[in-house]
Amino acid sequence: MHPMLNVAEIRKDFPILGRQVHGQPLVYLDNAATSQTPQQVIDVIVDYYSRYNANIHRGVHSLSQEATDAYEKARITIQKHFNIQHSHEVIMTSGTTHGINMVASGFTSFLNPGDEIWVSAMEHHSNIVPWQMLCERTGAELRVIPMNTTGELVLQPFYEELSERTQLVFCNHISNALGTINPIEEIIEAAHEVGAAVLIDGAQAAPHIKADLQALDVDFYTISAHKICGPTGVGALYGKTEWLEKLPPYQGGGEMIAEVSFEKTTYAGLPHKFEAGTPNICGGIAFGAALDYLNAIGMDRIAAYETELLQYATSELLKINGLRIYGEGTNKTSVISFNLEGIHPYDVGTLLDQMGIAVRTGHHCAQPIMDFYQIPGTVRASFAFYNTLSEVDRLVEGVKKAAQMLS
Amino acid sequence: MQIEAIQEEIVDEFSMFDDWMQRYEYMIELGKSLPKISDEFKTDDHLIKGCQSKVWVHADMEDGKVVFTADSDAIITKGIIGILIRAFSNQKPADILSAKTDFIDEIGLKEHLSPTRANGLVSMIKQLKLYALAYQAKIES
């Protein structure tokens, strides 16, 4: 048994980890794309549809009440997990991208030509494109916080050029392509000094770090459930009450209204103003169950164990001739983006798949980072707390075999 | 040689392999013997969309037959386009257009056939057939 975590026991919670791929035991190292789901969460999903599937917030009948209670309980679980002051500051979304678009859309009426929006150089496309669209709508200018070759943000130019024209700053907490943990505390503080709002994309951070959103004093923070052992298609947007009250609703529809007539509609209060239509009820409940599952293990223990996996994998991979890791910052999570010299990442990923090892290849929806390094993409192995040191060994052996076949 | 006969030949070659490693090693070999596209055609116009790696294809007409050349920045992709070119190059446009592509399944590359697969095998076949269609239209006009 591992001193920090009983990984053998934990693995029993994940039925998918027992399957084979191409006749070999699956080694799942694409956790930064989506994490696997424990039986405890699967049970909650099955239980919902087996026992109390109903529409929420409006029904007088018992099933609707039970579903509403479970859904609202999940909201409270999310609130507590991220140390959010009020539960109405938790907006249930379809995922991180939805949350970002909600804020980007809401800011349309607040921005003017000449205003500035800053994004970091290591953003996911979902945190670049909505802001570009916002700039097109409003005439605001998109500025970029640069990065260096070790894969860390360079904050000096940002500090120097921040001004009262800066309205919004966006940055991911952790880069999905490199694993770098960004200095968001400093970014938030600097942005607030000039009165700008800050949105942090927490999609990659949530599996590794239990962010204290009150301590961070961040204005918006978005997450996806499927990165933290929950289902796909559900997530949450945190927003400070003052901002959520100011922002116009994102979509019109049922659930988000107080009163409707053909002359005028008044909107519902928070959080319902941003939750038009029937939500992903089962997904939301399972999202809460996923957080309960992680908290029962303990986020600190998860982080410590993943650091060990990262350190071991990094040192073993670097022993391979011609292997380069992208993202060598000192502060990073269990994501290793790498290439073999002269070999296309797609070739490596294809051969690893034949060996039952699931990694991601390509630009990881972060083309600006690939352009910065002048590479077509990378192979990305991302580890979760249910991965083992022997799986790292299989990855390393697999990469060696691929290198041999491809060179 | 007819397209069908070439395809059978390829299927025969692949049937000799017992495991995936031999299959992929052979594909890598095939990639190395791919009729290379000349550098002047390695432009965005010749890129096939929908591939995670870059694939350039060019077609010429010689004595009523379409001659394909190609290249890729990934070795396995080179092998895949190499197999396709071996089956479809030096053939009449009408024959290319009517040719089946079932042999891909038979050589164990079926997994690459899904339209969402990052290597874009489907896009490659479509592109070769589009070239044939263009030359067929030229012949008929």
C-alpha cells in the first residue's frame, strides 16, 4: 500500500480501469481531457433515473421535490468545496466553456472601443475565442500576457501596461497543455488595483487544487464536472454577487424569470437568472457526488500523490534520448507535454494506443502555445490519483518502443 | 494492374503479420517509399483538412491516368497515404471514382476509418476521389 493513498483500493472504485484496449490492460493517461468516473458517482446517476427523475423547482409532487433537494444540495456542496460565500453565487452551467461565454456575453454592454481585455499566452481556445468575439462586438482590444520557454507567464509587461482602460483579465489557473500553475493571486491583485474584473478558468485546477475563492478574491471562476470524476455536460460558474447582479441574463427561457407578460418580463433572482431552461439535473447531482468522493479521499493527499507521480514520470521520461518536455516550470501539476526529437506526436500517440496507453496528441486546443514553441503539437500524458507508478513504467516503456519503431 | 488486384495484393501482404507491431512497422516502411510530392506543391492548397498531422497530395494526368504524389509530417500518416496512393495512382479517373475502399478494413486499419479520427483517412480518400472527379470532368468536356 502506498503511504499516502491506498491506490489499489481506489482503483476498484473505477470499473473502466479494469478494461482492456487492443488486448492490453488500459493505462489511462488522458485525465486532463476527462477524468474517469467512480462507481459511487455512477450509482448516483443510476439512482436518480431509477428513483426520482423529475423536473425541478416547479413541481408540487414528491419526486420533483426530491430532485430539487438533491440538485440544490449539490450546489451547496460546490459552494462549500470552493469556499464560496453564498450559494446563489454558484451558477450551474454545461461546463467551463459555457461559464466563460456567459461572462463574455454579459460584458458586451459594459465595454467600449479603446477598452482592453488581457488574456494569457497559454489559454485554451475556449478562453481566447469568446474574448475575441467580445472584442469584435465592442471594439475593445485583446492584449496578451506573454510566456517564456520554460512555460511560465511573464508578468512584467502586463504590470507595466495595465491601466484604467483594462476592464477584464482572463487566465487559466493551470495550463491544460503544459500543466503550469499560474500565479493567479498576483494577477488578480494587479487587475483589481486598476479596477478590472478577473475570470479564472479553473477547469484544469479543480482536479488538483481546492481553490479558496474568497481568499483569492476572484470575480469569476469556472469549472467542469467531468475533469473531477463527474459526468460531462455540467459545470459551474462562480461569480461575485455584485457582478452577477450587474450582468444581464445570458439566455432567456423558463426558470430564469420572475414574471412574464408580453409587455415586460422581470428576471428571477440569483442564481436562477442565469439558469434558463431545464438544467442537467442528474449531472448536477452527480457533480456534487463527485466532489464528495474526492473530499472523502482528501484533496491534499491527492495532490501530494500526484506530485510524486509527476516527479517519477518526469525523471524517467527524461532518461529517453531526444525527449523534450514542454512546461518545465517549478510550479506545475501532473501533466507532461513532450515530444521525441524529429518525431510527430501523432505517430507516438498512435503507437501508444496500440499498447493500450491512452494519451492525448495534438495542439490541445492551445495553438498559440504550439506556435510559440514552433511545433505541430505534443504528446500529453496527464495523471490522476488512480494512476500508479507501474503505469508510469508502462508509459516509459511504450515511448521507448515507439521511438525505436519510428526512428 | 487493376485497382482491385492491387488492393488484394496489399491485403495479402498485411495478412502475413501476426501482431500490430509488424503491421505498423510495415506501414512505416511503406511511408518511406511513398512517391514524394515535389516541394513546390507542399502548399496550403494541397493540404488535406481534418488531419492532426499535415498531409499534402498532388495529382497529375499522364497518358489518361491520374498520378498521385504526397507527403506528411507524420510517418504513420505517410504510410496510410502511401497505401492509398499505391492502390489509386496510375489509374484512369473513372476507375478511381468507382473503386471500393473496403480493403482498408481488411488490413486492420478500420479504426482509422471513422470520420472523426484525427488522421483523416476519410478526408484522404475523398481528396483522391475529388482529383479523379476533376480529371474525369476534363476528359468529358
